[in-house]
Amino acid sequence: MSKFWSPLTASLVPYVPGEQPKDKKYIKLNTNENPYPPSPQVLEAIQAVANDDLRLYPDPTCDTLVKKIVQYFELAPNQVFVGNGSDEVLAFAFAAFFNPAKPVTFADITYSFYKVYAEFYQLKADIVPLDEQFKLPLGAFSGRDSGGIVIPNPNAPTAILISLDEIRELLATNPDKVVLIDEAYIDFGGESAAKLVKEYPNLLVVQTLSKSRSLAGLRVGWALGSEELIDGLNRVKNSFNSYTLDRLALAGAVAAFEDEAYFLETTAKVVATREAVAKELRELGFIVTDSAANFVFVSHPDHAAELLFQELRERGVLVRYFKQPRIDQYLRVTVGTGEEMSAFVDALKEIIKR
Ligand code: PMP
């Protein structure tokens, strides 16, 4: 331990993101990136602002992007908050809405960054176990003595979706705490809770350009919520860094919202590939959860997931393995292009048929 660290720094167990390998070129199915490039309009927009203006600070309030998001979700400008990827938006939300007096509720199997944020802000975690099928026992999320609820929809890494009716019920039974719905993967088959924002002042919906818009490298995310919640996020953000996105990210993000056709086309391709690969995997004896995301969560009764992970890696295919209770027999596999998924399935066949 460094003598320079604060006790908090010494106690942290930081999040470890999925590997970005540098040794060789893999078929990269481990971090839920989109296999298709961003819209050409995004690239043009970024190139157009790569000029002398980079000398100047960017717009701290990202007005041009907020306007696009406002139009897209039919909300008001004071119901939108923009950040550097949804990870940053989530970090600000944990700081803004949860406090050490009450724990924050989330599932045992969920996006592992929630635990890290809770530790960073010294919040207790109130953990609800998923049921045997990895479904969210929604009833169990209500009536708890907690300060807030965080749910990704669809959940990660299970890929399982909850319905808008279930979210409504959750909001209605928890009117006094913030219910944060993390919709990083919502465009691959779910119905967004964005339309409930006007109705429920305690709902915060968080989305990103990283997955369905192929822009993980640009780092743009946003939150939708009541004016009160957005105000809270701005207070936290402006106490860290008064700027939000850099000029390149801002221009690219605006352009991403202008090419709906491209977004719809690439998303439909990912969904079709997901369905085809899920079918093939089931035929090979895998258990595959019903995915509404751009990844599948799979397990084989006769083959240890860790070994499959290693053998796939040796064959140049990277998937995600979590050495974690309850899911250590599962792999999370990002949906790539049709060709990438064929190579993945071929490699798997070779491994399991030996
Ligand atoms: N939420 C969930 C559930 C995720 O899986 C991810 C991606 N790792 C994120 C949020 C963060 O995405 P980003 O910061 O790229 O917007």
C-alpha cells in the first residue's frame, strides 16, 4: 500500500474492464462493442470540427446534443443530462442520489461497476439475488429500506429484459427513492422507459452511444429524468469538471442522432445475427438465456466455461468469462458480424466435439 494513498483509495477494488488485447488480432466478442462502423456521417462531422477551434473550450452544456436528445425522446432540455459515456453518468448519479445513510439496491448478478461506485461513495449495497433462471424477482425490489434502486434493462451479463409494466410497478411502489434504469442495451429489443420520465419524478433513465450506435470509442452517454434529478446531476458534474464532452465527441454525437436509418439498419443486423447464433448454440447443447441485448449469455452442461474461454482464446476468439459465484459456468459472447459468429461457432464445435 502506498503511504500517499488515502484510506479510501487503499480500500478501493476498482472495476476491471474487459480486455482490449494488443498482442494480436482477435475476433473480439468480449466487450459488447458493435461490429459495424459508426455512421459515415459521424466520421464526416468529426473531421469537420478537427480544426483550429480545438484551441477553444467546448460548450460546457452541450446544447446542440441536448437539443437532439430532446427531440428524439420528446422531452424538455431540463430533462436531459450528457456525460462522457454512461459510466460517467452512472458515477454522477450514484453521487447525486444515494447517500451513506441508506444502502443502494441492486441485483447480485448485474453490471459490476455498481458495486465499485457504491464502494467509492461509501454506500452500503443492498443485494437482491436473481432467481434460478436469472430473472429479476421484481417484488423483492419493493418495500426495502434502501435509498435507491439500480437496474440495467436488459440486465448484464444475463441479457434478460424486464417489461415497461414491471418498471411502472417498481416506480409506483418506490415513490420516495430514485429508480435508475440503465439502458445501455435497450435498442436491441427492449422498450425504453424514457417515455415514463414525464410521469415519474423519481425515474432516471441512462443511455449510451457505445453499443447500438457503434461509438464506444467516443464516450458519450446521457440521462433522462425529471428537472429535479437532472439538476442534481449537474450539481455533481459541475463540482468535478465544468466541461462535458470535447468538441470532437460533441460533433460526432450530434451526427449520430441525424442518421437514424443507419442506426436502424445496423441494429436489425445485430439482432438477426443474435437470433441465428442463439439457435445454433442451442442445437449444440448450450443453455442460452433469452437475449434482448447485443450479446448472448451461454453455458454448456458438459464443458467448463473457463476452459471454453481459454480454448476459444487460443483459437483467436475472445469472449468474456466472469470468475464469479453463480455465473462461473457461463460465457458472455458479444454478437459480432455474421462471419465473426460463424468463426466463433466453428471454433466451439471443434472444441466440444473433440
Ligand atoms: N451499463 C452497462 C450495463 C454496461 O454493460 C456498460 C458497458 N460496459 C455501461 C453501462 C457503460 O457503457 P459506456 O460507459 O460505454 O456508455
